[in-house]
Amino acid sequence: MEPTDNVTMAGCVCITALIEHIVRETANTFKGTKHEDNWVFYHDALTLMTAKDTVQWMRGMDHYRRWVLPVDALHKDNPALSRFVGRPVGDSPENMPWDCSLNNGVHLSVGRPVIFTSWLETDDLKKFDMSTPDRGSHTYKRILAICPSSKSVVQEIAKVFVSMECVRQANGKRVDGLGNRKGKRQGNAVKTELRGGYRPRKLGMFEYKEFPIHPDAFQARQLKLEASQATGMSN
């Protein structure tokens, strides 16, 4: 890939890093299994991923064959849609568990540790802090070690197949409710029975309480409660 300016350079670095991460981690996951040599990955269309330079680079790295793409040349005779033949579908949150719900779960899981450790000194290693980009990045990395849980990941991936079946029953049209589409994403959505495929981006409070609490935050919370109780008893 040959970037032509600083913006393109940044985009190239980001997209190649993303693809390399997908390939490396997926290969590690299937190593030693019967699918060690024939695993594939799915990702909806990103402009940088479908760019000619990226596709050429992926082919050269032997990554492109791993990407699940349309293979039946649908709409090839339709002048308005022929340019999409063989390309992944774009903007499909219902098929992307991380975008649709898991990412929001991580955001919600960050809030409580930040609150529980707010009384700790800034340099305390157990503190969760969003006051600067670096501290926020460190906080998220620690939360990602426990959230989302493996159970949540499996559940959300399973819902992808439910969503796909809903879309199939709607003859390929967007289905109202899948991925909680809003604004322009709604398009000419088809209202249909979702049969368990509804996957909201924002989880309800009844689910919020099920999110895991980082051990450091839990310990800090307990210490604060004990200190508060001791103060109350002394008064």
C-alpha cells in the first residue's frame, strides 16, 4: 500500500493493523483444531477495507481468501447494483456483535470502576481514571480483560444467525429492529416478526447489574464502605 498523504498514511496503518489482528488472533484460536487450515473471518464493509490498495495488499498477504464474501454473483445483471457484486455488505450492525451490543457493554462496565475508585490517589495502580486519553485507554484495556465475558460473546454471535434468517425471510431487505437501526440506517426497513433477533445497542438496567466488576474496583469499593461505616460508628 502506498499512501499519498498523512491522512491516508494513518488510515493505512490502522486498517492493516486491524486486519493483521483479525488474522493473527483467529489463526491462534483455531490452531490445533480441524479448522486450523480452513478458518475464515467475517467483517462488514469498511471503506478502507474495500479500497483497491487494501484488497491488493490482502491478496499479497494471502489474507483476502479468508474474508467471507458473496460468491453467487447476485445482481450482476442489474446496472444499479452490479458494482456491489462480490463485495461485503456495508453498515450491518445486526451482523456485527461488537458494534451492535458488546461494545456498549464495555462502555457500561467502565462507569462503575471509575466511580468506585474515584477516591484513590491518581498514581494508585488500582484507580480507574478517564481524566486523560492515556488514563482512559489504560482503563479500557483493564476492563477488556474481563468484559465482555465469553458467555456474552457466544450469545451475541449466535444472534447473528437469527438476524440473517430474518433478513432472508424479508428477501434481503433491511428488517425493522435488527441492530436497532436509527436515522438513515432505517431506510426502507421491513417490519416483520423478529423471532428472537432483536438486539438493542443499549442494554437495560436489568442487564447492567450483570456486568462484571473488575477486582481492583471491587476491592476499592469495599475499603471505601468499610471506612464510611467506621466513620459513622465513631460519630
